Amino acid sequence: MCSPRIMNFVNKELSRRNLFKMAIVGSAAAAAAASLPRASAQATMNQIDVSNVVDLSHRLHSGFPMWPGTASPEKETVVTVKDNGFYGNIWKIWEHTATHLDAPAHFIEGGTTADNIPIENFIAPIAVIDIEKKVEDNADATLDIEDIAAWESTNGLLPDRAVVMMYSGWEKRVNDADAFINTDSDEVMHFPGFNPEAAEFLVKERNITGIAVDTLSLDPGNSTTFGTHIAVLGAEKWGLENVANLKSIPEAGATLIVGVLKNKDASGGPVRLMAVWG
Ligand SMILES: [Zn+2]
């Protein structure tokens, strides 16, 4: 792998990038850029207050709790800086691993695949609905219509195009796969999710972009019918599972940015989620 030709290319590429960096900080280049329409968008981007940004993704690794029967991610290191001059891995990853997106196609024949979801649907106002208290003595607790009503009585109607994010406190178990999956002696899983009636309410009575959970599934672990998946994905909305850090963001007023790979025909995929607010 480490042929002199490749190393030559790497070195050339590095010095080319340094030259490029120097060029863009040069005043002549800046003045030229300012005359382009893109420059005004850049100026706006620089004004975003990044002090309020929270990473809502868990780290993806081979020990992450997996849905029973699905394969854990595999990483093979194929080159290292020491031996080859550059570092890289080959990954083999089930699309529904760690913090990830469920595209409509995951449950719906002919539904939209991840690569075809319009990019604007990956930016949405956040509503965090906290059901942790209900979960303390009931692992099968669900996010119900009453919980949505309670959020709205405090914060007003769900914003247009909202992503409704369930916080159950379940992520405290994420480093213990058995506790996170929580399977009983009859092979039934027990963890919180959206009540399918609440999911139906959201897609019919409110204008949402998607829903999210801090557990393995949009549906509660003991579901056999996956009514929430079908209601949400069937309405061409998306879902996010195994979301992190929802306790660290405001229950209203933040914006979610979803970064997912544009893999052709994907049913979903691991995501980097960012919550930002001013
Ligand atoms: Zn999934």
C-alpha cells in the first residue's frame, strides 16, 4: 500500500492544501470572495453562536447495544501512519447501529430511502418530552398523547416541522448492553418508546418532521406490531433511535441538525446529531 508514488501524492496534497489555506486568508482573495453571492451566506454562518451546541450522538463501536439478531459493527484497520504513512479502517455496519436514522423505506415498501430525504428535512425545531418519572417504576412506559399535551401546556403548540424527541433517561444504561436491551426470560424486551396512538396524533394533528428516542426503538421494547414505526415512517416522516444527551438541551427552542451519509438506497444509517440554540 505504501508505495513511494502514494507518499509523494500525500505530501503534494498536504502542501497544496497549505497553499490553499494561505490563499484564502489573503486580502486579495477575501475581497474577490466578497463579491460572490456565497460570501454573504458565509458571513451569516460565522454569526451562529456555537457556545450552545450539544452532540446528541453516541460513539459507534463494536460493544454498542444491538437489536437482538443484528450484527455488531466490525472495524478492520487496513493502514497505519507508522507502517503506511496514513491511517484508515474498513467498517462493516448494520444501518441501524448506535445513534441512527430510520428512513421511511425501513418499514414501508416503496418508502423514501435515506439518500432521497430532502436535505431541508434534516434541520428541525426540537421538542424534548421528558417521561423519565414514568419510567422509574415501569420499563414499559410510553410517551402518550397526555405527555404531548403537558409539553404544549408549558411551551405552546408544537412548532411547525418539529422533531419530537423522547427523553426517558434510558441512556444511563447504554454502557451495559444487557440492561439497555433489557430482555426477560421469555425473550421479551422492556424499554420505553412512543405509544402508537401518540405517533398517530403527531402525524395527523401536528406537522412534524420526525420523532426520536433515547432507546433502541421508536416503539416500546415489548411491541410486537411496531405501530409507531408504521405510523411515522408510513407518513413519510423519519425516526432517530439511541439518541444521547437530551437532558442537556432545552425542552423547547433548540434546532436539530441531522448528518447522515447519502448512501444509495439506504434504509437509514448512523448519524451525527447536533442540537444548537442561541
Ligand atoms: Zn432503526
